[in-house]
Amino acid sequence: MEYKDYYKVLGVARTANADEIKRAYRKLARRYHPDVSKESNAEEKFKEVQEAYEVLRDTEKRAAYDQLGAQWKAGEQFRPPPDWGQGFEFSFGSGGGEDAAGFSDFFANLFGSRSPFGQPGGSSARRRGGDRHARIEIDLEDAYRGAERMIRLQNPEMTPDGRVTLREKEVRVTIPAGVTEGQQIRLRGQGESAAAQGMAGDLYLEIGIGPHALYQLEGRDVIVTVPVAPWEAALGAAVEVPTLGGPVEMKIPDGARSGQRLRLKGRGLPGKPPGDEFVVLKVVLPPADSQRARALYEQMQRELAFDPRAELKRQPGYRGAPGAARQES
């Protein structure tokens, strides 16, 4: 197991007082908060900072950690001594809202449910409740913009007389912008309740994105089919196409073909990097439903030397096998 130097994580000396530790934590928490930080490893750093502060802010945890760290040397694999944790009993998240389940294996082994602190006296008094899994269906627009949903949970609980009952509660779920099909959102503490003073488990919500009238979804990319007139495909044009962020103008190159895909970079679901939108062209013919329309088609037939099946006729096998009977339709 890797030893974690919490003083190094916060950038403070081992002799730092409570105010110095708090100032260092606040500075780093602002720097690495996932909602504002642009650094690629911001979420990981933010968790490390929270974990270090959870230990060093608490007098008893810090004293135990200092006692343990005195026996460790840089570069060595770390194992707590067999009698580690005797005489201590800790609680978690006082003011910080965190628990051992959200931190590293190092923290969990020393201070969490896998340590003597998590199960004082070898009992299950602080055993963590089980995790739960569920699925939530959202619209593509919600995946693009983010949303909030209220969900109802039924949690089994044991009554004082030993019976199991279901307690219903509503939980507000924040869906971040850019979630994808199958992604999981973790709701800390919303899983199964634990016995006595143990921590509740977590709820993992799997995201399902429903079908859309306009778009198909492939990962973070969206695909939309856009009809174009023959002259727009032949001569090129600037046409308005829908995107999840609103209509934009896109240039159709001259000589475009039906089925051709054009890319609008960054117009898919947000992320790092964001997805793209792929526009599939569909050449649509105007109907020959008037004398004028029919006359125009007849004029094109006479004046344009165009054989739509020319490429087909050049393919091997078009004429069939030598000597084979030909059927006229």
C-alpha cells in the first residue's frame, strides 16, 4: 500500500497550526474544484486535498497519523502495525460532508470501514451499508445542457422491534452537462442504510438517453439528416441546419451527393473533448405535380447529357455471365 503524505498534499509543514492548514485547504480547493478548474487532473487533485484536510483538520486523526508516519521511510511500501488503531474511535465528515468511501485505499485502511476505527472491538457497529444501482432516463437536451431531476427511493430500514420496512424519500439528482449513455452518477450516502452508526452505501444511477426526433447519438457525437434541393447539392449553398445549441448556417460544397456526411466540429455533447455533429445530406427532388414542373424536368432530360446509371454500368458483372439468358422487363 502506498503511504500518503497529507502534509505534502496541502503544501504545509508538519508543524503547521489549524489556521495554516485551513488556509492551505481553501486555496487548493478553489484551485482544483471540478466546476471551475481547467486542469485535466482537477477532480483527482480535489479528492486528494479533501482527504488530506479530513485527517489534518481533526486533532485525534492528525495525532494518530503523525504517530503512524514516524515509522515510514520514503520509497518503502507501507503496512500499518498489527495493533494499529487500538484506543481510537473516529467519526467522519464533521463539517466536510465526506466519508471514507470517497477516499483512497490508504485512508480506508487506516480510518475507514476496513480499519480498526471503522469496526471498534471487532464488531460491525460501523460497517458500511451496501451500494444500490438504478437507471434514469433523460432526454438528449438534458444530456446536452444538464438538468435536475427528483427521484423517489424506497430504502429498506429495520424498525426497533426487528422488522424490515420500506421508507420512501425524494432525492434531487443533478445531471451534469455532457453525460453519455451508460455513464453512472454516484449519489453518496443514498444506498442501503447501515446498522447502528455505520455509513450508508451509495446509489449509482446509470444514465439512459431516450430516442430523439431529429438526432441519433454515437458516444458524444450526434448525427442529423438534412434534406437539400438538387440545385443546392449541385451548385453549393449555405443552408440552416439544427444543432443541440440552436440552428447554425453550414456551407454545402458544390457537387455534393446524397448520403455525404459533413462535420460541424464541437457541436455534439460537451466534454473534454466535446463531440461533433455529423450532417448527412439527403437530396430531395421537387415533385412534378404541375405542367410547369413537368416541362422543366423534360427540358433537363433533353439538354443534360446525364446518365444516372453510368457508374453502375461500369461495374463487373453488370452484363451478366457470358451466354446467360437475358430477361426483358
